[in-house]
Amino acid sequence: MNVLLIGGSGSLINNLIIKFSKEGHRVYLLTGTRYTKTPYQKVFERYNFPYECACLNEIFESIKMDLTVFMGAYDTNYKWEHEESDAVHYSSGMMNILMSYAMKNEGRFVYLSSNEVFSRGSENNINEDEMCTPLGVKSMVLAQAEEMCESYRKNRAHDIITLRLDNLYSVPERRSDCRDICTKLCLEAFDGNTLNVNEKKRFSMLYETDAVEYIYHVAAAKEHESNVYHISSGIETNEKELAESIVAFMGTDNPIKDIAGENKRLVLSKDCYDKEFGMSAFCDNDGIISAIVKTMQKNKRAFMDDEKKKKNIISRLFDKGNWLIRAMIPFVENLIAFIPFFMLNNRAVGSKYFANLDFYVLYVLLFAIVYGQQQATFSAVLATIGYCFRMMYNQSGFELMLDVNTYVWIAQLFILGLVVGYMRDQITKLKKESAEERDFLSGQLSDIREINSTNVRIKDALENQLVNQNDSVGRIYAITSRLEQYSPEEVLFYAADIVSELVGTKDVAIYQIANDFYARLFSATSKRARCMGNSVRYSAWGEMYDTLLAHKVYINRKMDENFPMMANAIFDDDGNIKLVVMIWTLPWERMTLGEANQLVVISSLIKSASMRASRYLEALESKRFVPGTKVLEEDAFTEIVNAYRKAEQEGLSESVLLRLRDVGRNEAVGLQEAISGVLRQSDFIGIMDDGMVHILLSNTSPEDAAIAAGRLENLGILSDIVEDGIVCLRPDRVS
């Protein structure tokens, strides 16, 4: 199914992506921000749009999701450092998401809340019917979001589920990830501080991996009884016990101080979840605390506070010095350039050729063009000083101050510098604005291209799935329809080969239920597929048998080498198991719900082909047997023998043909009843073209055939092994 995950980057959403992808679902991602460089796990399609954007409806419409999961209380887009502003953004984003979902009314919506909506403790575990008692901005916003979900569920009849997680915690990667009570205490111990705890404060914690499994079971369930579930480990502890475990694993001597606090017990009840889904936590708190401590000790700098990360005074002075040097470079250049211009101007005074050339004007113009108004002003000041210094060679300072030409020259110098510098600054500003506008339009164009490429990619992917992909129904039907080409006797032999081709593994076996206790190997594609044996007591399969009997696909998640990686049963119209398809080698990453569903489809098509073959054989039953016996006529028996021989040549089965001595058509009456204790249900007895009675022992080696021949001899019936129509070996000589 199509799954849309909504939330900022973090370990929880990444683990959910991995879980849904591993189970064969197609995962889409809405990040909640337009510009993000934060890594996510690989998804089918990713949308970098804020929750408040107007195009959310188009995103939901293009995805056509079967399931939407909003991270809610665990959305890392909200840091809750500025609670008032975050509360506004959270509420508006939640409303827009719910409205977009309600307009499309596509699939199920799962909202993740937390135990923060409860502020008052209770002697008993808090169940789902308990009224929320929020305290604080964040808890009130979370409670309001739950009310919005409930309102949409009731008024619009949508499938909306709220999951409250009880003290979720995980192994952090950096100091900012330490938000829950467990990692906060680990951080305090890591910093060497006193651990202030309240022994009277009791709670339970839920590890992230367990939470992912809990969430998946609710989200992927076909039906559910409640609209609110509490998810908790059910393992109760208190702050003092937790702090003692942390200090023990960290190996430090941090003092633990029991502060006077209220007697508060806040544990969510998981009875409703257990009653419906029946799942328990896998991880133990001590093991996870040990992993957290090891991670913090291994990556010490990532968990240091800002004060410890600060550089020493020499490094800080060096950084400040670098900034000051970069800021002073234009002024230093200006001063250095002033010296040659001052010398040139002094040489030009009284010169026959350069007397009318003003080098100070060129100097100011140069820095106005290169650096703008600021450096033009500084250049004009330096030029004025140089001009006055040169003029005082021939006149006094008082005379210079009274000379109107001095002020005219200074005015024209400053006007030129300021005007050119202003023009330069304006041109630079216009270039910057045009560059920003170009970047903005490029971003818009990039979004359009991305949306277009997304649509094209999705279209191509769906086309490939319908036409070419391994798991497409069209391809499965095209391959399984080849069963129609085989004779009724050959259908099940080549069914194993077809399953092997579709699944992409060389180890496939098909067992046929022989009686109330045993299953008989009918066909197999490899030696590995035959490892369970030719005849096996299926009631001893344990968990595998119970799973198949419940009409479910067995998946060997324990990787037990004595059982296939995946198996499925084929039932007859009366609900009895007739065939079992076993896949013995399959990579761990392919042991998913998607592969299981594919095996169900393949098994269903095999059932259809085998049922048609059975009906065909039943229609010919009166013509297939010697009158008054259960011995097959020559034509029918020859077809079966040829089918087994052909299957044996292709490595799908093995069989042995026995020729009974001195037993012909006339002696066939009552023969099968006489030797019923020797033959199995999967063996055949019939007449060959020489008029003699033969027995076909299916899935039997020559060594096993010798045993069967010995039993026949005890009944007074002698037999020989036949290969390619030739009696090649007496059974009593077979070792």
C-alpha cells in the first residue's frame, strides 16, 4: 500500500521508513520544510513543502495514500524552545494536514501523541478513556490536536487513530537529541553533575524500536476496534532506579540526590492494545541504557555543552584578528595606493606636459569604482590632505584656507567620488537583487521541474509495475498461464519450476498431503529443496503448521535452517490442505509482506490450474482403469510414467518403475487391495504396452525401491526395475 509519512528528520521516522519499506509498502515523505539538508532514509518520493503550503491538497491527491502517519508530538520540525510561536505553527500545520486528508478521504490517518497530555498521576495505569489533563503550552497543543482528530473522525466518518506513546526514548546522536528523562539523566551524569531525582516519581519507558513495531501493527491492521491506543512497555521504574543504573553503566561516582517532590505515578495502560493486537516489548531498559552510555563515551565532543566546546582565548583572538584583517584590507590598499599618487601629483606640478592632469581625481575615481562610496570618501579625505600639504609649500595655511579654489577643488573631488561610488553601490545592489530574484525564480522553476519529474517517475514506475516488474500481476499471470500448456499429469511438476522463476530462487519444493499425518514430496527444483525428506509428518512442523492452518503465509523470521524461509498452503474447496509450497532460500530483506502476498497470488493461480487438471482426470476416471480394478489402463498409465520421466530429466522429481513378474491384465483384479500395505497414496499401478502390470514409485530412489520390492516379495510377488523400457536390474541385487 502507499504510505505517507509526515515529519522532520529523526531516528523515529527513519526507522518507520525502514519498517514500512521492508514490509513491501511504497513510502512517500512530506518533510514539512522547503529547504532541508537533513538526511532521511530512502523513500519512493519525497516532498519538501511546509505544512501550511496551499499545494498540500495536490500532494495528497497525487499520492493517493492508503495510510498517513503524522509524527505529531515527535515531529523534529518543532523544537519547542519558543513555545508560543511553535504552538501557532503546530496548530495551523495540523489543521491544514487534516483538512487536506479529509478532502481526499484516502485511507487511514495515524496521529502520534504522547503521555504529556496527562499531568496528574494515578495509582492505577491510565487507560484510553481517561480525560486529558494538559499542563503547559506543548501538552495543551497536543491535547487540542487529539481533539481535532476526534472531531474529524466523528463528523466526517474518517478512519483516524491516535497513538499515545509512553516516555519514548532512543540512543541519541548529539546533545540536542537528549530530550527524554533517560537521556537527560545520562547527560547530567556525563557532565559530572549531581543527579537530582524524585524517588516518588514512577513511570515506564518505551524504546524506539519497540514503538516502531507497535505503530506498524496498528497502522497496517485491516480492522481496529478503538480510535485511541496507549503504547507502553508496561515496565515500571522511578527516577532513582534509573539514575543508579546510569551511574553503574557509566562507571562514575556522580552523587544521586533524592529531592523532595510530589508522589506521582504516571503509567499508561496497554491493556486495550494487548487485547486486540497481543504484542509485548522486545528491548530491556538496562541494555538500552548501556548502549546510550557507550555512545556518549565514544562520541564525547558531540555531547559536550557549549561552554566546554568554546575555544581558548588565543583561538578566539585569532578568529577576531582574521575578521579585523579582512575588514582592514580595503583601507590598507587605499593608504598604499595613496603614496604613488601623492608622488605623481607632486611631480606633475609645474610639469610642461602633466600640469593639467589631476592624479588625485584619478585616485578617488579608481577606489569609487572598485569599492564604492565608503572607500571613495576615505580616498577623497586622503587626497585633500595630500593636496593641502603640497599647496603649503608655496603659501601659508591661512592663505590656503582663504583661497576659494581650494574649496572648489575639494567639492568637485568629493562630488565625483560620492556620485561614482553611489552609482557603483546601486549597480551592485541591483545585481544582487536581480541575482536573488533569479535564484527565487530558479527555485520555483526547480519545484515545477521536480513536480513534473515526480509525476513522470511515478507514471513510469506504475507502468513498469504493470508490465515488467517481477511482482506485477500481469507478469505473474503470464508465467503461471504456462501451466495450461502442460498435460494434467504434468501440472504440479512444473508448478515448482514456475514458482522458482517468479520468486527468483532455485530452491522450491511442493509437498502433497498424503493422509491425516504425512505429506509427500511431489516436486522440487534442487537438492536443498529436498532436505526435509520425501515423506514428512506435517503435524510436527509446529509453528509452521499452525500458521498454514490459519490460512497465513509462514515466514521463517527466526532463520531456522530446518524450515523453509517462506511457505504457503493450497486448500481445496472443503478447506483441507492439499499442497504446501516451500521456498527454502530467500534473502532476509525480501522476507516481507509484499513477497508473502505475491506467494499467495502465485499459489492461487497454481490451485486454479491443478483443480482444472483434477477435474479433467476425474472426468476420464471411468476410462482410465481396468474394469473392476483400480489398475490404470495402458494409455493413462503411460502418460503418467512419461510425465514423471520428463520431470526427472529436468531435475524436478525422481521415480522408479517396477515391473511385476507374471502379473498381467487377467491377474490385476484385486491386486491393489493385496499390495495396499506396500504402496503409498502417491504411487501408481497400471499396465504398460507389454501387457504386464507395473508400479510407479514416485519420489523414490533405487535404494528405496529395493525396500519396496522386498516387501512385495514377502507377499509372493517378484519385481524388476525398469529403465527406458528395459529391465535393467533385479531389486534383490540393489545394494
